[in-house]
Amino acid sequence: MKAVEVRELVKDYGNFRAINGISFEVKEGEIFGLIGPNGAGKTTALRVVATLLQITSGSVTVFGYELPKEAGEVRKIISYLPEEAGAYKNLTGKEYLNFIAKFFGEGEKFQSMVQRGLEIANLGERINDKVDTYSKGMTRLLLVGRALMVNPRLAILDEPTSGLDVVNAQEVRRIINSSVEAGAAVLLSSHNMLEVELLCHRIALINDGKIVASGTAAELKKEYDAGNIEEAFVKAIK
Amino acid sequence: MIGNIIKKEFKELFTLSTLLPIVVVALVFGFVGQMVGNVGETIEEKPVIGIADMDGGDFSDIAMSVLIEKAEVIYDGSDAEEGLKEVREENGVALLVIPENFSQNIYANHPGEIEIYWIMRGAGMLDSVSSGVAEGLIQSVNQEISKELIQQDNSLDPALVLAPTTRIETTFFKGKKVEGLSPSQLSSMLISQSVVMPVVVMMLIIMAGVAVISSMGLEKENKTLETLLTLPVRRSHIVIGKVVGSALVGVLMAAIYMIGFLYYMRSFQISDINLADFGLTLGMQDYLLVGISLFAALLAGLSLCIVLGTFAKNYRSAQALIFPITALAMISSFTIMFKDFDTIPAVLRVLLFAIPFSHPMMAVRALMLDNYPLVIGGIAYAAVFTVIMIAVAVRIFNSDRLLTGSVQKRVGLGKLGWGFRR
């Protein structure tokens, strides 16, 4: 079964067209990356799949559930990490993980989710401090832990390593890879072309609301006779 | 150069959020001023009274001439029942009955009794103004009788000359007959119902309203809203959770406020008369109804707040959005504090009924006077209002509005930095 199937998706904000008929698929156990410049439509596409925005036209299904009709079912199997996400500042890191885990399970399932979140966030004793006292990087680690602890069938990650230093970014990439090995599908967006090349099984280059090219990193580099994805992207949008 | 800085400062400071509170306060003051203006007219107007003179003696003649000169007398006869009927029908303030032997008693060194039957129509702070004016008439009658007694040099008791009459008062108030009290005495006894409930409910609505609107602003400012909306929980549960959570915070805050305010109000308690002696008391079911009315109004107010909160872009803009709620709560509170629901013009009555917070403010007084339809109707109205507002909020939560705001405007205001991320 396809994890995500997007067909001719159009999203308008009033009379402004943010996404102009894009189509792509994400397979089970695959990391699929949307890459493009600011304002290309990456976040809008991710928000549509994450059930946050309505569809103007086209269709989106997640593990066979159709949006927006079955949005409730989709929310049970996805986890979304927005680029500029925050956590409730008056809660401690652990309380925040508890709060989220309660929506996904009870008893042992709940406990194991929180334990996994603690491990992913890896904040040591600081997990018992209020989120208000965390640095940007610590908050991001907590949020990555929150997003992946629930073992989602589809993780939607908008700039997952945004705000993290090199060491933590590498750790997050490792965690994302291990989630996929455990059976999850990942749809992510990034400005960081190197990261995408390292992490994603397949990539779609998006510009001005349209997908201009898609394939594996090797296929795209070959198609555009480029040394890296960044160069391929620049050639693709010319 | 300086002009450029002034222009920038003006643009920074003169925003909707700074302007709105001033406009709201001005409107509320204007509204209260309008009411006070009417009170001024009431004081200047001659009170409408009836007189039943059963004495026909020297002093009752003096009393009659004073009353006819200083009041608008709509009944001048000798039948008290007929006089009372006339006063009720003509919206009069009181019927003054001068009983037989009034003059004889005074000549015999006993104060003459004047029976006053007051018609009280409202228990607001300003509702007893016209009866207060009528009370002034009795002072004038006393003065004229005193003058006459001094001129006659009848070597009467000086205490009698200074106070030649006494009053026996009965007040008819919305079907209740209260003996021994004038409207102003009754009104001062009901001050806690007139002031405490409106103020406490107003503070409760504002405090809980701030909590729920701020919560929406904080969700956006702290970037937690998107995560919340992708969790496997119904949007209606998110809305109800926010409303009930904020209601609890509001109730706690109001309880703390109320304790202090009740101590403050005790200093205004001018009599130790027990309201229960006059049938003006609440039973268990009445207290239950007041509680339900308060809770229903709180939910109605907070569901309206959550709809307003969806317009908040951040915590700061959320603070400005509370002002419509503050204005409505202040209008209800001040109106009910000063006037009774039954004594305000029909348009204001409709407005007051339409504001769901008005109902618990009026509930205690209404239940004391057995006005159950008003209280139960208010609860039903607040419940319907809540359901409609929650439905509207859920609809907004299910749309793009929460994340994108008013799209058409955003596109149009792109140059002002209102653009959206795509």
C-alpha cells in the first residue's frame, strides 16, 4: 500500500495559487523529500497531507484514507513536525511528552511511547525542567522526540534539523533512518540539499508551486548532469 | 527629520488595539451617562402620587395644599383602594393616606400618622430615585404643619412641633407586600444583589475570557497550534476542552476576587434587617438555578471568546480581542446595577437579554421575586448561544482560517508584511 498518494493537488489562498497541480507518492518504508526554495510550496504541501489545510482540487490519500473525508483516521497514523513548532512553555519536557502520548495510547503503550520520546530527545536531567528554559536546539530535540515516539505510520517532518547543531542534526537523521527501518514512511521538506541527498530515498524538486523533477538523488544528478542535488535543482528550474 | 520620527511613533502607537479600549470605555461611559441624565430629569419632575384624605381637618388641608403644589396628584379622594388602583395604573410612585383624626391627634399632642403605600417597580440603585423625591414631599408637609403650629402658639410639645407627623409605610414590589419599609430602605437592603452579583459576574467573564482568548493567542505565538490540530482528537473536544479549562481558571480567579469584594461590600450594609422576614429570600432550588445560570453564562461567554480568539495572531493581539467581551460585560453590569430589567426601555431590555452574561447578574433578584420565567429563559438562551458559538468555533477549527487567517486580506496586505508561508 502507498503511504501517501497526491494527485494533481491544487491549493489556493484566495486568488493566490500556492500549489499548482503537484503529484507524488510516498511508499511504505521510504523517506521522501520535498526540496525547494522559500515560498516554493513545500510547507503548504506538508500541511495538506497533515490534515491542516483544505484541498482546493485534486486528491490526497494517506494509507488509503482519503482527505479531507477521513481526516480523523489519518490523524491516528501520522505525526507532524512543523518547521517553527514550539512546546507548551509551562510544562516540563517530560510533561509535554506525557501530554502528547495520552492521545495515542494508555497503560504500557503510553509508558513505552514516553520512554521512546525520552530516549530520542536525550535531554538528560533537563527533561524535568520547564520548556521555557530550553534552548532552541533542546526544544527541537524534544519536538523530534514527540513526533517520532508515537511510532507513526507516516512522519511528516518540515525541516526536521532546523536549529540544530551538526552533532544533533546527525543524531536526528539517524533517528529518522531507524524509524523507517521500523516500518514508518517519512515525508520531509528541507532547504538543506546535502541533508536530503544523504537521507531521502527519493526526492521531488518543487518550485513556484510545481514539481519540476523527481527521482532518486542519483537519477536527478544524472538527468541534469550535476555534481550534486543543489546543482541539479538550479538547472531544473532554469 | 523629527517629523519623520513623530510619524513613525504615531503609526506604531495608534493601532486598533490601542484605540479599541478607549472607544469601548467611551461607549460605556456614554451609556451610563445617558442613564444618569434620565435620573436628573426624574429628580426635576414632580412625583406622581395619589392622596386619600379621610380627615378633612386643618392639618390635612395644609398637607393637601403642599402636596398639590409640589406633586402631580392623579388621585384626590377618600377611597384608599380606589386611589391605589389609580396610582398603579398611572405609573404613580405612592398613595398617601391621611387617616381620620389626623388633625385631632396633632392638637392632642400626638404625631399625626400618614400612611404611605409605595409602588416600587425596580430594585436598581437608580430605581428608587422617584420615591426619594416623594419622600421629600413629606418633609415639606412637616415643615408647613410645624410653621402653623408655631403660629398658633398652642404650647404644644416641642418634639411634636419639630416632627408633627409619622409615617406608616408599605411597599408593593412586584407582587410582594413589604410592610414597614420604603423603596429606598428596601433598595439599600438589596444592594448586595444589585452590586455584588453584576460585579462578580463581570469580573468572572472578563478573567475567564482573557484566559481563553490568551490561550488561543499563545497557541499561535508558541507555535503549538499546528501540532495540536494534527493530534487524533476531535476539533470539538479541543474547543470544549479550552472552554471548560478556562472556565475553571475563571471561577477560581473570581472566587478569590469575590471574597475580597464581599468584605468590601459589608461596609455598605446599612441595616441588620433580615430579608427573609419580608419573603425576600432564596431556597435551595433558587441557589441551584443561580449556579446553573452562572455556569451557562460562563460557557456562553467563553464560547464567544474562543470564536474571537481564532482571530488572535499572537498574545498581544489576543489582549485587544477581549474588549468586545469587556464592553458587553460592562454594559450588562452597569445597567443591572443601576436599573431593574423591568424599568429599562424595551430596546435596552432586548439588548440585555441578548447578552448572555446578563442573566446570572439578574438571577438572584429575579428569584427573590419569584420571576422564574426570566431566569429559566435566560439559562435556555445561554445554552442555545453556547451550542451555536461552539459550532461556529468547530467550523473555524476545521477550516484553514486558524492557520492562514483571512486569506483575501493577507494577499491584499502582502506589502504590509502579512504574507503567508507556502
